[in-house]
Amino acid sequence: MTALALDLAYLSLTELAGLIRDRRATPLEVTTQLLDRIDRLNPLIAAYYTVFADDALAEAKVATDEIAAGRYRGPMHGIPVAVKDICELGPTTAGSKVRARYVAAEEATVVRKLREAGSVLLGKLATYEFAIGTPTKSSYFPPARNAWNTDYDPGGSSSGSGAAVAAGMAFAAIGTDTGGSIRWPAFANGIVGLKATYGRVSRAGIFPLSWNLDHAGPMTRTVADAAAMLQAIAGEDPRDVTAVAGPVPDFSARLGRSLKGMRLGVPRALFEESCDAEILALFNVAVAQLQDLGATVIDVPTVTHNQVMAAHMPMMAADAAAYHLPDFRARPDDFSPYLRTMIGAGLAVSAVHYLDCQRAREVIRRQLLDGFSEIDAYLLPTSGVPMPLIQDAPGDLAHLSGDGFAVYTGVFNLTGFPAMSIPCGFSATGMPVALQIAGRPFDEATVLQAGHAYEQATPWHSRHPDL
Amino acid sequence: MTLHDLVKEKLLAEGVTINDKDFPALVTWYASYQAGRPAVEDLLSLIDEPAVAFSALGVAK
């Protein structure tokens, strides 16, 4: 069997890595085939802003030659991947007119680490403007489309990352997550999104949204793929003081282990009142499936969604305002109306209010940390709302304020805990739905173990858009 | 002083002038942050440690 005879598009990263390791496929063949697919599908999905076709083929040739010479580096070697366009690598626009002509002089640490692992960099992926501003059809950069139904938003802010991985236009992608921007598009696109512990992955060279809430991490088609990509990008970095020093554990070590004895806690007060009935029903089925796999599932006390949003939103807006203030003073009209609203509101947050949010955040973190005396991981829906249609224009932005945005991811940005979104079914309209597993700080292994066991017992990861 | 005037004054103090068309949404967002303050204060009432603060440049433990 030659690699070109395979339909590679929806192979998992780890399946492809096996083929490359065993020399049944070469990075050059795979990259060539994937670039053809991107060329065909990007006009429909708009996942990529920039495709590095020539560079990717050159990198793939180097990887092919290295592996042929017996210098195989590991599971990411020769794997074509892409990165969200707020990660510095060549032209880096952040999806904004403000950075439309910016070309990075250095590369983000996550990019450098992927290169060291031997990955092939395919290009730069669409993002909500500066990782927050919801795009519309009238935005300066066109919005990425949901591969399951192109009328729908693919979620964000890592919109292109989610859409590209779901559409078989990359084997994995880097996303970033300040309030759910890895996990929400993972939900929306029926893929896996892993936000590791705060400090696990360097953010150096990534445009900030909020210095103390931002995370970077993998978006992939399977849990094992997420573990493999995290392995490549985790670890200390002198360019990011929050990146933790010391050895990085083997994130794949517990994949395949039984869930017998694992205790999962469901924080129902966080989501039950605001969660869409169809999503809640699918989540409850998943809970029963995890029990069938041997896990003990109990309801646990928690803070509310309202409390989480009350602490999260003012901090994120104020941090964004601090970062963008020079550009906002100089050329506010180059920001989208959404960004202007958020930055303006963030500028008005008082220092006392900000500090109270930080203090409240610590109360939330301690409460959820105490919960780990009874459980090994939290289990909850990723989002309580179905995906919206892509809008023609921004319209009335006022409705986006407050706690009406029932996506249950921000709590793990506040706490810094590792959290992963994995598919748990499809709605009646054919759109993906997902659950979220969150673990103790630096215990990504438990999150991955639970997610992998669930994934392997269910069919959702093997469903793909017909493209 | 109206909320609109308060927000406008705060932005002016930061050297920012903003188009009037942006103000209704901006004020609504700011008002939503203010509306969340009782929830924040409820959380703070749960502890006896007034100085508790997340180490924003530290490491999640």
C-alpha cells in the first residue's frame, strides 16, 4: 500500500505518525496531499489566512530525508500542523486590521517547539479578532466557517484551528484559550481541545488577551493526538516567566487504562439552569456511559456561572484594554465594533473592582481545589448553548454583555486547572456537542485518561464532515 | 452623573475619545460588569483573609 493510495485527510495524528515511523508514508507525500485539500476547501471553510505551501513542502522534504536516514524524532515528526494567527510566525494578523501588515521577526515558543519535534508548519489559521472579537461577514478578515454546516460559526476564538482540524485541513492545530477559546471551538467542530494547566505551555510570542488567563494548547481529532501535541509544546521557557520549570511527564502514559476507581464530580449548579435541554440530555447520557466504564460519578458543590462571569469578564476586558491602549488611542476605528466595545468597557473598570475580581478568583480556585478531596476530575458540558449562525454585520452588541453567554469554560481559566473538551454526540440539526473534563493542577494525565476511555467507547471521534 | 457620562469621563482620562455610536453597547457592557459586583462581594464574604489574591505571574498550584 502506498501513502498516496490512502485517504489521509481524516487519519488521526497518531495513526499518521505510525505510518511515517514505519515508512509507509512520507511527510512529503502527506504534505502534498494536504496542501491540495487545503487548496480545494479553503475557499469554502476559510480556515487559513496564510498557507506556507513552498516552506511546508521544503520542511516536509527535510523530514522525509531525516526519517529515511534513520533519524526519526517522535510522533510529531513530519506531521503537518498549523497555528492560530495570534502566534508569531511570519505574517501574524490577529484577524485585525490593526496588525494586517505585521510580520513577526521571531517565532512563538510553541512554533519553535513544534519545529524541534519535526512538525511541518502549514500556515496561519483564522481567529476572532485579537482572540475575542466575534467576526461577521463584514469583518476586515473573513470569518472561518463551521465544517459541519458553513452557515454556522465554528466557535472561537480559535475558529480557524477548530475548522481546519474538523475539515481535515491539518492533523492538529495550536489554539489559545482565555475563557474557552480552545474548548468552545472544539465543542463547535466535534474535535478535542485541551487547555493544559496554567504554566504548562509557554505563551511567549503569542499576542495576549489577558496575561493572567491566557493559555495555549492543542486542538486535534483524538485524545491521543492531543497528548502527543502537548508533549511537544509543554515545558519551561525563559521567554515566559509563568512557564513551569522541571520535567514534563509522559502525557500518553495512562491512555488505555480503565476508569475503575476514578471519581468524577459533576458541578451541576454551574450549568443546570442555563444549559440547553438537548445538550443537557446528551451530557447526561455521557455521564451514564462513563459510569458504565467504571467511573464513580457524584454531584459536587460549586460556584455558579454568574459568579464565574462576574469575576472573569471585568479582568479579561481590563487586561485587553491595557494591552491595546496605545493602538486604541491612535486608531480606534481600525478595531472592530466588538473590540471597541470590549476595550472601552475594560478601560472603565476600576482598580478596586479589578482587585476584587482577582480575590474572588482565588476563592473560586480554593473551592474547586477543595473538591479534589472527593473526586479526581470535574465533568460538565463544555457549552450550554448551540452554535450561532455567522452574522452579516455586528448589529446590536449589547446582548453579548453579562453572563448570558452560557459556555462553561471560563471557570478553568480562573482556576488554571487543566480542562479538555471532547465530543459527546450531535444535536438534531447535525451539529456537534461536547463535554468537558477538568483535573487537578498539572494532572493532565487523569484528564486525558478519562477522555480517552470515553472516546474509545463512543463513536463520535470517528464522524467527520463530508467534504 | 449618568453612567454614560461616567464612562465617557473615564475614557477621556485614559486619553481615549470614542465615537458616539459605540457608546450604547459600551455602557451596557460596563453596566454588566458593575451588575456582577454583588456576586464578587458574595464570594469575598466567604473568606476571612482580606489580602487573598491570585498570583498572576506565578504558577497555578
